[in-house]
Amino acid sequence: MGSVPSPALLEWPQAWQDAALLPILEDSPFRVLAFAGNVPPEVSAAASSRFTLLERPGWSKLAEVDWRNPPDPLFIGDAVWPSLGAAGGTDSAEAGPTGLPWLDSNGWLIRMARCLARSSRIWIRSEPPQDAAATDASLFAFAQLEARAHGAARLLSLQPAIAAGLAAGNSSALAWWRRVCAAESWWQTRASWHDWPTCARLAVVSDFAGPNLYPATEFLNLAARRNLPWQAVHAARLEEKSLRGMVATLYIDQQPLAGPLLAPLQAFAESGGLLVCLASARGGIRNLDPRPAVHPRFDIHRCGKGRVALSRGDWEDPYVLAQDVHLLMSRRNDVIRLFNPGSILAWPIQSPDRRRLLVHLLNYSRYGAAHDVAVQTWQPVKAAWMERPGANRRPVELRREAGGWEAVLEPFDAYCALEMEVRPDGP
């Protein structure tokens, strides 16, 4: 997407006042140190030549970001702790409308920010869950991996027990530190993936502000939970080229289509695409030919070679909207499909030459599945490999199925990348 990968960021523990603790960080991947207040003079003198020091980073809430003129760097301070259910480590979990465990994830938020702030480095932060064991390094390693998989970096804030243990040279704290550093270091050796664009067939157009912010962001969140990838496009920057390669476009805002926003969406529909919007927002869309009613919530119209789906009501339920848009654009247009995903979320990206399709897979339960998990794509696949932290790159079994080519994954506990060599001349 053209942005520079964000360096690893560590919050300097307030209890650390001694520059003699800097050697703990020397061989780590964390080269940027954030300070809640002023940098202690002794630390500044010793660290300024080897680290980048940030005083009082300007953390913003998502709703406060001006997407017309986003800052660089972009500090998003109201991310969530990635987890399964309420806390990710309890015996029970909240459930969503599907009956599957609810996931707290940041992939959609980071991908949205990368679409709308293409030139910005992006950092996120959130507080760990209250009952998170300070010695459970897997929680923190997974949080780092989630941010990296989507193209951002997460602020690492050491729990007081870990900070004190590192200062005292405690072996358990050092083991915790090495595991978290290993996750971050593994990703940094794969930084070339950072600029691979999302492989999506759905564009979501909005100004992402005011009354449009909630329906837009909730849709992005819930579409990502359906493993439906998208590109977010700011309404003020929409052009015909923004929609190239897309099968469907959702215009989610309440304002009627008019002016420079109308022409590219009209052209998209007339050239064969599906445009979804509120009936009250259709504005100046022309050449609509009503079709017989086939949907309980939308009126479908032909428009040139494509279709326009007008919602009869407001966007009252973002989950239903995500489901409707997915079905209106047809599951045959899925970039990927997951079988037996459980608590796994996937996001596909593609190499600039379109010869490699890479799927980031994040397992929010952090336990390997007890059943086969398969990834399917319509693109002809020549070979596939699986990579994950702490394991060697391995070939993956491929099989031809009615819906396309399937890769069967070995169980993995947190994150893996499935890389597939595809034929660029495929369908």
C-alpha cells in the first residue's frame, strides 16, 4: 500500500529509571522507545544514539482521526486486546449472531487505516485483559503477530511483574521477553509482505465520519469476521480506478449520491459491477431497470451490464448487512473460503506480480484445531507452503475440488501464513 513498515515500539516502564537496564533491549527488535512523560535524562543520554525516543505519543481514538488528512505516524489508542470471547482465557465465551464464539480482533481496524492513510506508519495500543497472567507470553506474542499480519505494529507495554523481573535478571521474565521478541523478529524478516495489497473483490465507500462512522466500521469488522476481504475507499478520493477488479461496491453513507462521487459509481454499475446503497441515497443514479422482487430487504435494478441493490430500510443491523452484501455479490466470487475455521480469521494478500497469493491466518483460541482446516481458492494453484513462527517452511498438500483448489493445513496454535503459487492466467 506504499507505507513504510512501522518499527517495533516498546513503552519504557515507569519503574525503570536506570540507564543500566538498556542492555536488556540491545539485541531486541524494539528500536523505538515510548515514554508516557519526559525521558529521564540519564536514559536519554545513553539511548538517543541507539534508539528512537518518543515522548508522549499522540494516541487518538478511531473516531477522532481525520481521514481526509491522516497524520504520519498514526497512533490508534482504542484498539482491542485480541482474544476469544470476553477474555480469551476463561472457560466461557460470548457468542455472536452465528452462535460461534465472538472474537475481539484488530485486523479490520488496521486494514481500514492502511486503506485510508496509505502513507502513514501505524501503531495501535490497548490494555491487556485484567485477568491476563503476566507470565503468559503467548498472549502478548499473539497480539504482536496480529498487528504485524495486517501491516501495523502494536505498542508492547510490559506488565509490572515482567518489568521488575527483567530488571532483576529473573529467568522466567527473561524467557517471557525472549518469546515475545522472537515473534516480533520473525515478522521483521518477512517485511516484504507489508506492501502486498489485499486481494479483494468488494469496495466499501464512505466518509468514515459522523453518522456514517458506526455503520461503516461495524460492517468492515463483521465482513472481516466472515472472512470477506474488502478495500476501504474514502468518498472524497473515489475514482474509477479505485474500483478496478471489484465485483461489488457498498456505498454505505446516508448522503445521496451526487457530484464527483456519482460518476465512478454509475460507471462501475453500468460496466457490470454490483452497487449496494440505501434507497434514500441513490441520488442521481440513472438507467435503473427494476427487476422482480427476489430479496426481502433490497430492490434489485439492472443498470447497464450490472446491478444496483437499493436497501428499503436503514442500516439497522450491521451483521445482517454484511451477510446480505456477501450473498448479493455471490459466494462464487469469494477470494478464499475456509472450511472448519473455528476461531480462525483469514486475510488474503497478493504479490504485485499476482503470482503469489498469501493468506494470513490467525487462530484466536491459540490452540491447534482438532480437525482439518482447509483454505480454498478459485485461482489455479501450482504449489503451496505454510510458514509460522518457530517452525520451518513446509509444503502443503493440495487437492482439486469442485469449487477450486484446496490447501489442507497442519494444526497451528496462533498464526500461520499460507503462501500459494498461482497461475496469473487463471480465471
